[in-house]
Amino acid sequence: MFSTRRPVASSITSLVLRLPSGLPPMGSSANTTLVSRLSLLSNFDYSYFLYQWAFAIAAAGITSGSIAERTQFVAYLIYSSFLTGFVYPVVSHWFWSADGWASATRTDGDLLFGTGVIDFAGSGVVHMVGGIAGLWGALIEGPRIGRFDHSGKAIALRGHSASLVVLGTFLLWFGWYGFNPGSFTKILSAYPAGGYYGQWSAIGRTAVTTTLAGSTAALTTLFGKRILSGHWNVTDVCNGLLGGFAAITAGCSVVEPWAAIICGFVASLVLIGCNKLAEILKFDDPLEAAQLHGGCGTWGVIFTALFASKKYVREVYPNKLDRPYGLFMGGGGRLLGAHLIQIVVIIGWVSATMGPLFFVLHKLKLLRISSEDEMSGMDMTRHGGFAYIYHDDDDTNKNGIQLRRVEPTSKTPTQNV
């Protein structure tokens, strides 16, 4: 299981901090110590580094959705470097490292409330971090031009291609099997029950709980939005699916499949409710990233504390035999207490770091583009040209692919006699 291993970011940091300052003279004992410590890099787990790198950029990618369509490119470079290089590694160390103060796999000292935080694949560590960061970015930046009319009514600004939205959703769906089942990092590991039951069984179950939560959330969103809006909307279904995935990520390995259905159902309601609240507060998040990852991720952290199974918790986290489990499963409220602390800590840490960063970028005029650039479109004003080449009939520039505009006609077609 991945959480029994030390996060790469903290390993690098501790190695650097232990290195002596300056260059020692050749042949000295300090030089020998330096060489021996640097030799640790030869045993460095590069595959796990790449694995944690993927989690870090996922958090940064979540944030980018909240501030899309009105943000300067330099702001993306600055915030993503800060988020992945400092904000995320601290959170992952707290909750996933073997010496993290709230980690479920802590080996030195007492576990938080005797259990630690069970956030298996990152509903809090990844999704809440990215969602809360996006929340602050969008709040400080303000809504896109035209998102709300003069009376405050929300105006839908639709994307240009529902097909690409669906394609991207299926790619994320496939990738989530790397997120959740892949977080075990090892398949051939037997459990005490013996026989044909082992970690390979847990990986299969984790894939099932992930699929059930996402699919349930998608269907609930499909019919829920149909009731609320009066029509079917494929993009809402896509976001509902991802909301279910974000929610189940924390407890995917320690809950029963039937509980995953509950997780997905509630995640859909959380997403719909957060989106409605965002409209009321005139909060503009083009991809609903703060609502989806922040809101559904928070629900996922709470859900795990309610439905974690005694059997699965002790299999996946074997370092403490009498570990508390889900409240609704008879395990008491200590796990819920630990998870509520996780929620408060993540919100506080991300707000205290990313909020000031976005505020400083705003004051330095490095965050939002000008209204003229926003109305003209950043493809032309910031990135050198249209993303899609097309020309009207009266264009003087005839280079490139020509797509002729077909105008509607009111003429009645002639009938062949």
C-alpha cells in the first residue's frame, strides 16, 4: 500500500537538510559523509517519485479549472510551481508519510485519535487541496465578463465542444483506476486469510467501489438536473461522474461496494447544491472545480469516517490491530474526529498559502487579463492566433484551410415535376 511508504517530497527535503553546508576538503570525514549521503540517491525510488508527481500536478490541474478563461499564463506558472513545490508536499507529508502527525501509517508516536486519517488515494490530500486553491483564485479574480447579467442572474457560458468534454471524461475515468486501485502499488501481497484472498482481491474491490460511486453519481446527476432544468445535459453528467470519483477516492479501499453507491448518490447532491450556492453568491468557476473537487472531496473524507469497514481497514492498514473504523459500521467516532481535523487543517493551510499568493498576483496585475483581451479572446491576444483556423468569405487572408459559411435561406426549394 502506498501510504506505508514515505512521500518522495519529504525524503528529498530531509536528505537535503542533512547535507553539510559548503564543500568539505577532499579526503576529510565530512567529505566521506557527504558522499555516503549522496549515495542514497542511487537507491532512490524514481517510480514512486513519478507516482507522487502525478498526484501533485493533479492538484494544480484542478485549480486551473477554477480560474480558466480569464487568467494570465504567467499566473499559471507561478501558482502551479508554488502549489506543487510547497503546498501539496506539506499536506501529503502530514497525512501519508510514515512520520506524518496525522498519518494512518505513522510508526513513531501515537496515531491521531488512535487511528490517523484514512485518506487512501487523496479525496482530501489531492482534491480538497486543488479545490480550495481554485476557490481562492476564482474569488480573488472575479467572474468572467458576461457570466452574470446586471440583475445578478447567471448566464450559461457553454463550452465549444461537448464531444471533447465527454472524451476527456472517459480519459479521466480510465486514469482513476491508476489513482485508486493503483495506490496499492503492489499486487502480490497475501492477507492472513490465505488461499486466493490477498491484496489482488482488495485491488479488484477498489476498482469496483470506484466504478460504482462514479456511475451512481453520474446517473443521479442526469436525472436530478433533468428535474431541475427540464432537459438532459451531457456535460452535467460528466461532472457528476467525476464528483463521485473524487468522493470515493478517500475510502475506495476500505468500504463495501454497497456503501460506494451511497457515496456516489450523496456526492451528486453535494455537487448540485454547491453549484446552486455558487450561482447565488455569484461565484464563477468555469469547470465547477472548486465545487466538484473541494465539495465532493470533503464529502468523501466524511464518508470514509462513516462507512469504513472493520475488516478492510485492518487489512489495508495492518500496523494497528485495534484501529477504529467507520461510525456507521460500529467503530465509534474517533475516525470521524480525525477526519474532521483533516478537513479543517487542509482548508486552513491552503487558504493561508494560496489565498495570499493569488492576492499578491492580483495586486501586481499578474493574475487577470484585461477586459479587452478577454472579450477578444486569449488565443488572438495572448497566444498568437486562433486555436482553430477558419475564415469568412470576405476575409482577405486566404492562407490555410478555407471553411465556407453556409447561410440559411428562406427560399422554398423547387419541386421536380
